[in-house]
Amino acid sequence: MRTSPVRRILFALALALIAVPVLFPFVWMLASSFKTQVDIIAWPPRWLFEPTVNNYRKVFAEQNFLKYFVNSSVVGITAVGFSLLLGLPAAYSIARFGQKKLSVFILVARLMPGISFLMPWYIIFSRLHLMDSYVALILSHMLIALPIVVWIMSSYFETIPVEMEESAMVDGATRQKAFRAIILPVSGPGVVTSITLSFIFSWNNFMFSQVLSMERTKTLPIAVYNFVSYAEIDWGAVMAAAVAIMAPAIVLTMIFQKYVVKGLTMGAVKG
């Protein structure tokens, strides 16, 4: 059945009404990253301007932004890796043995505001002399990544027929071996979804790094403060830094978009 031209036009208008408010801030930020300070604060806004890369030169040459990029990468990748190591078996146990109370407990930990964990984290890590260390940041970021892994994968494992692992166990495999050899290989979309979402949340986290890190382990969201002073804000450099922070998350999402959609939709359907 073909869609009428009027419906196609209405659909395009509705899509534009949704897309414009979402994309406009990003387009504005991207354009401002190539403007001078005068062009950025000009009123009315200047839509035509001479582009400059001085803002990106400040970010990467003067502020050692690559160091903060490495810090964010180390913290994000390690936190996601340990979250998968703990979260996948936990999600499988919840799905196969109906441990709903554990599932609710983990979900509540994710729903609680992160600031409620800051004071305990600060006291524990300061007493253990772990402030400004990768250990403190990785453990705190696991508080973000681990519940996401368990939440997504427990729903995904429920969609996998129990008969698959039971057949392997009849042939002599242990439950652990059936999990590694049978369940995990067919759970690729769910695992990719968990990795992508948990890494993005970790990458963009500001609050834990603001309190628990200092100069040695400062991450990208905190590094933006380098362009804010008492006298003025270097808006061009801030916009360029924001683009640099968002770029890896956008690229990661675009690469794994198909798997993320598949993982979320399969995890939402049982049976």
C-alpha cells in the first residue's frame, strides 16, 4: 500500500519539528568552535563568518587535551570491561533463576542520584589514599556501567531459549561452559549495546571526576574548566573542547547503531 503525498509531507514536517530542536544546539556548537570570540558573542548572531581553527589549536596544543583523552579512555574502557566481567554472569543468573529482587536492587542503584554516592566514595578513597587515582575513577564509573550491563543483558538472556544450553549440558557441558560457548556467542547485539551505552555514560560523566580526580587523572569533561577563568570564558575553546568530547561518542554510536537497535528491541521482547 503506497503512502499518499500528503502523509509523506506531514511525516517530513513532523520529523523536522523533532529534529531541529535536537540538532540545533549541536550545529550551533560546531559552528561556534570555528568562530572568534567576537563572532560568538555578537548580537544579532553572525551566520556568515570567516572560519578559524585557533580554538582547536588552543585545545590540543596549549591545554594538552590528548592527556585528558587518554585518561577518559583508560577509565571508560576499564570500567566497562570489569562491568562486563561481573555483569554478564549476574544478568544470566537473574534471567535463568528468576532473581528479581537482585535485579531490582541493581536497578535502584542505577536510578539513585550519583551525588548520593559522592560523600561515601570521597571518605573511602581518601582514607585509602586513592584520591586522584585510576582505581577511584574506575570503581566509581562502574557504578554507572554495571547496572546498565545487568539491566540490558538480563532482558536479553530471557529471550534466548533455555533449550540451547540444556542441549549442551545433556552432552556433558557444565552450565558455565554452556554459558561461555553457547549463550555468549549468540548474545552479540546485547553485549555491543551494553558496551556502547555504558561507555558513553562513563565517557560523559562529570560529577565523579570533578570530586575524585585532580590534575593527574583529570578526564575530558573536567578539562573544559581550563577555558573558564574569573575574568572571562573562552567560548570558542569551550565549544571546540565540547566537539572533541562528543566526537568519539557520536562515531561509536554511528558504527554500532544497528547492533544497539537490535539489542534493545530483542531485549524488550520475551519468548
